[in-house]
Amino acid sequence: MTSMTNKSKKYCLPSKDFDYPPLQPDIQEGFPTVEGVTPRIPHIIHQTFKDEMIPPVYWENIQTVVKHHPTWKYYYWTDASARQFIRDRYPQYLKMWDGLGLGIKKSDAMRYFILYEFGGVYLDMDFEVVRPLDPTTTKYASIIAPEVFEHVVFLYDKEFILMNCFMSSRPQHPFFKYLMEGLLRTYRDRDLLKATGPLFVTSRYMLFYNITTEDENRTKLDCSSNSPYFYKGQLREDEENAVYVPNTQYFNDVIDVRYDHVTRFQTFCNTSYDRLSLRKKRACSDIKRRGLLRTSLSDRPYAYTTHKWTHFWLDKNKYDTGEKRNIHALVPNCSMYPNLA
């Protein structure tokens, strides 16, 4: 690689050489938190599946959620209970809801409604929890984890994408109301990512917080937090109506190996480097520093979760077979709408 390091700039990194400005700062400490205060984000875990019968691929992940959150409430949502909730609490959205069709679209949409109504933490069932989430609930009013940057850059050629697989919020946060309203305009889109998924969340985030169009030269010069370089909302990150976008190294830092992305990304950097855009060269610089296989917790010492990338909605026939367990057997204290504890 041809080095273009500008040592006169500060990139919120430890003192080390790198070829291009990083896509986000390194982290040197645990998640920003405030001790001894009432949590801003309620201690409620939300998870969802089509019905109450859970396939084996998710059993261990769910057990890690329960293990690390013995005092939290656990709200479990099925397609049926979610529709009942929409019908009862948000009937003006029921026509939209019934028009979503695919279960994955309903799974996407329901999480915006339940976080707006109840607050708490939503995480997909293919997330393993490796330590209690309690410290993440005190400083910020809402948290939405970004996609792994290598995915964003090499698969989508974008600056950033906000995922809807890990989100947390206080109740009645205006951004989640904005997501609910936005569904009325996009839910018919055949592209699932744009209709209800991560690209939908990202586009609404940029509109809501008046973030400018993408700029592959953008760097993070404000080192007051270790959030990624693209963060540019007008609100301070800890304000009541702000959404905090955390460093990927806390929640979503594992590459999806299913489609041989590790080999593909490394090949880009090793064989096509001179032809790459600046954004991709920045990603290659990050790969050079951090590597791509970050499955061990020793590679992610401050991680709270590990994304297992199950892709259930794509590989349903592979996972939705054999013995299943009722969610109440896996989480004895779980609650379901309308009987929420």
C-alpha cells in the first residue's frame, strides 16, 4: 500500500502508523456509562420469532440473554401478538401492517413500534450476549448499532449503515416515531433493506438528524467520544432526543463468514488496491491494523454481544426443522402481549 499518512491530523487513534484515516476510532475502554443513576433505557429485553416454538440454532443465544440479565423483563413477540399489539395500540397502522406480507418485513417493523411504546433493548436471536448490558442503559437515550464497516464498504459501497438487529431506546423517543411514520411510505418496496430494514433505518436517520450526503473523505476530529467518524447529528450524543451510534467494537464487529467475505475482502485489498476508491482504501487500512477474523473475545475485549449471522429468513429450510422448544421453556419468566409483566 502507498502510505498517505498525515501525521499533522488527529484521528482519535492511539499513536500508530496507518495508511489512511480510519473508518472509526479504536476503543480503549468499556462502553460510556454513568454510575449510580436510574437507567434512561428500561431494563426490558425484546426478542421476536414467528411463533412460540424456537429452533435449536437460537437456544444457546437466548440462554446467554437470560444468564446475563436475571433481573430484567423479557418480552417475547410473535407475528400474532405483534399484530394484536398494532391493532390495539396503533390501529392507524394496521392496514400497513397487513400489507407487509413477508414475515421478515413484519419482524423489522414491529421492533420500531415496541421500542417506541415500551423502550428497552431489542436484539435479534442470532446474537450471543457475552456480558450484562446494564452499563449501556444509563448515559444515552437511544443506541443503534452500525453495520460492520467492512460489510458496508465492500458489499454496499456506502459510508455507513445502521443495523436494526441491535437497538435500544427510552420510550417515546421521537426517532422511533419517525421510523413508524416512514414505514407508510416505504413498506411496499420490493427491496427488503429499503422497505423496512437497515437501509430504511439509515435513510431515515440521515433525514431526521440532517446529516449531509456521504463523503468518503470525512474523518472524526472530535475525540470527545469513540463513536464512528461519520456521526454528524446536530444534537449532542447524550441529549434526550439523540441517537448514539456506538463503535462497532461494542456490539457488531464480527464479519459474516457465510459467503466467504473474509477471503473476498482480503483479495480486494491485496490484488486490486490501486484501483480502489478512497473509502475502500480506508477499509483496507483498517483491515491491515485489526485483521478480519475477530471471532475470539480476546480480539474484542470490550464487546457486549457477538453477531452469529444466522440469516434465518434466507435459510429457513436449514434451521426450521427438528426438535423445537417453547419460548417459555427457555425463558420461564418471559411475557407476551397482552399479558406483559
